[in-house]
Amino acid sequence: MKLGLQIPDFTWPGGPATLGRDLADVARAADDAGFGYLAVMDHFFQIRAVGPSEHDMLEAYTTLGYLAAHTERVKLLTVITGVLYRQPGVLAKAVTTLDVLSGGRAMLGIGAGWNEEESRGLGFPFPPTAERFQMLEETLQYVLRMWSDDDGPFSSPHIEAERLLNVPQALTKPHPPIMIGGSGERKTLRFVARYGDACNIFDGPDLEHKLDVLRGHCETEGRDYADITKTVYHPLDVGAHGDKADELKGELRRLHELGVDAVIGSIPGLPDPGLIETFADDVIPFAEAL
């Protein structure tokens, strides 16, 4: 099992003046510790589950480019980009650029999006749910074409593109892995089976059922369920002095037994690098041995 660090909060003690330095220190520590993934949210306002809207929030792809420059091994992604935030050509180009400049370490994390507050606040269109899912499927089709040898036109209800030219192409072959976030049984998990390389589902009481639904969609789509990387979002809380490490390891073992391949979550207390050292010495070796 692999672990991924998601950084959802940038309201740190030093404020914006030291944020770049603190973020670089956290990224290097996570990379050195052996985390498999390093992720940020793709939001423009802070979300309610983390803090007030007015808390510090960095633009995701600019931040991932910065993280790429301070790491060497870890995979870089958003958990998760809302499809309505960027035109698909801009999104594909951003992830391609990240992949090239990071030496082949980019992933595309994408979902239908949900945060109406920030969309209305900044003037992004926020279509109804059904339309956002239609946009999500069209965007998945678009980026896969843009990462192929076919640079011809693309037409769909929301997109009219004359030439999907993408030079340079991504280093990762056949393309940067696509993680689709969410647990909707009719559409999201079906899209995972049809287009995705990974899913990201919250660690809830229905997790085992959601994985069974994904397995069924894979059978319908003619996809090998084992080819999908099953990732789960769960807080990586080891306590201020590592006193909760055994509790976290017990949860990792349970998730592994359900067939989860990777756990991605935030570490309370960042940017304290000592918290990441606990993972390097104890939790990550445990997870990798599962």
C-alpha cells in the first residue's frame, strides 16, 4: 500500500511571507519519507470542512509546478480538479507541462465539482449536476485524445476544437494517469471503469459497497478491476507525538484487506516536519509491507 499526502490548508503560522519556504520544506520531507503521492486541493476559496472561506488558498497547478521543483520521486496531482474550473485544452496542457517538467510524475485528478460558493464568488459558471457530469465525460474523452497521436478536431455538446495539438507530449506513457474522484454509483464509478486509471473515494461505512459497484462497472466495460488503482481519502493523523500511529496503522490494514491500494490524506499540524518523520520511520514502512 502507498500513502499520499494532500495539503488542504495553507494558513500556516508564518503567513504568506514564509509560505513558499515552508511548503518547499514539507514537499522535500514528504518526498524523502517515501510518500507515493503529493496532492493539493483544486479550490480557490478554502472549503468549509477545513476552515473559513477567507483562509489562505493557493492556485493548484501553479503550486504543483512549485512542488515539482522541490521533489524528485513523488507523484503530483490535485485531489480533485472540478471539471468546470478550466477549459479542457488548458487543463490537458497544464498536466502535460507538469509531467514534462517533473520528469514524468504528473497525474490528472478530476471530478464533476461541487463548490458553488467559490464558483459564484469568482464568476465561474456553475451548471446543474447533470450538465457537470456531461462535461466531465466530454473532458475525459478530450484529454485522452489530446494525449494520443490523433491531433484532429474534437466535437461534443460543450466543446468544439479544431486541432488537439499538444507539443511536447507527456513523458508518461500512454498518458499521465487519470484519477476520477467521487463515489456516485451510476456515473462517477462508471466513468472510472470506462476512462480512469484510479478512483478516489472517501473512507466511509459504504466503502466496501462502492468498491463492489466499481467491480461491476469494470465487468460491464470489459475492464480488469485489478488495473484500477483504488485510492481512499482518509486523514493521516498520527497525533502530535506519534501517539496515534498504531490507530492509523490499524485503519490502513483494514483498508488494505478491502483491496485499497493507496490512502491519501492530510496530516494535522503541518508544516511541522517532525510529523512527516514519524511516517518515514514507522507508518510508511508498515504500509509498504502490507
